[in-house]
Amino acid sequence: MEFRKVRPVYVDYLLILAGTAIMALAINSVYDPSSLVTGGFTGAGIILKEVTSGIVDGGIPLWLTNIMLNVPVFLLGAKIKGMRFLKRTLFATVMLSAWLYILPVVSLGVEDLILSSLFGGAIFGVGIGMVFMARATTGGTDLVAALIQHYLRHYSIVQIMQIIDAAIVIVGAYTFGITTALYSILAIVVTSYISDYLIEGVKFAKVAYIITGQREAVAKAVLDELDRGLTGWDARGMYSEE
């Protein structure tokens, strides 16, 4: 019997460390300069930074907003779910705020909104994909959705999260304009694709339909000569392979 090798815990924390750094790079150097509000507490932070720019010099920094918004959510989450549920997510959230504070704004030369949404979405997707691979999240709307779903069980976490993120994007459209909001949606799509690619990998499926009256002979030839595993034959003798 073949057993899957268990990954050491420190590898997960290294993934979180690297992933949150990459996310912070995308936020500081692409999303924030381009005013791309892609949902989540990061998007809310970009909006709040813009709104408070006339009150505070440069607006409330993103790292501080991330902490301010997450602290009450984590306190509530610890009460409802327990600290064991939040341990990795707490580490990821703290590291994201730390990277947002530490990393300087790097001039990536992305001034076009199309390039910003594609490039930023790709970078952010790699970062958050690494965090997901470590079985963690960065708090924010993910955790808020999980807590709401604890009481509204007829809705999924994804459905609740989509509603919250959509509301943030709508507020972003009001703050920065509908055009920027549409590019933000493009960035969200790119992020989802890249993160799914990292987690699930590239999966290709090929199907071959063989119509024959000699199913056993064809199956043996495929197994012996082509060295392929069979996923099954249907009643018409059709063979499918993944």
C-alpha cells in the first residue's frame, strides 16, 4: 500500500512567509498605485486610504488597515471557532501586514490598467496560491465569510465571500470609477486562475472512442502495447482515458 508523504509543518510556514511577501508586492506596487480594488480587506484598505488622504498625509497605510480590520474578526473567530482553527491564518495575516509595512514600493513600470490587472492578478495569484497550499488564508473576507456561514449554514462560504467582495468592488467603483472597477474584476479572474493552477495543477483529459466488437482484445492491446490504464468501458465498448 502506498502512503502519501506528510509535508513538514515548517514547509507550510515557509510557503506562507513567501506567499504573503509576493501578495504584498502585488498590493504595494500594482494594486494600490493603480487603484485596483479587488475585494477583500486589501481592497477595503485601498478605498480607506483614498478616503482618508485628505485627513492623514497619504491616507491610512494598508498594513495598518489590514490589522485594524482583522483584529475584531480574529477575536470573534477565536470565540466561535477556537484558536486552533485560526493558528495558520493568524500567522499569514500578521505576515501580510508586516510585509506591507516592510516592503518598499517597487516601480514595476505598470501604468496601463490592462497590464496592471493582468500583471498584478498574476503576482497576487501566485502569492495567495502558496498560502492556500499551506492550508491557510490571510483572514479578511475569507474568515468573515466562514464566521457568517457558521450561523447561515444554507449558504456556502464561497457564496458569502462573493457577496462581501462584490460589495467592496462596488464601493471601489464609486470611489475610483466604473472603468477601474471593471479592470479590478479582470484582476480577480486572473488571480483565481493562477491560484487554482498552483493548487490543482494543469489537468488535461483525453477521450478516445473505439467502436469494436472485440473489446477484450482492444483493451489488452492498449494495456500491453500502449501502457495505458483504463478508466472504464461503457456498454458500447467505448474506452475513456485521463
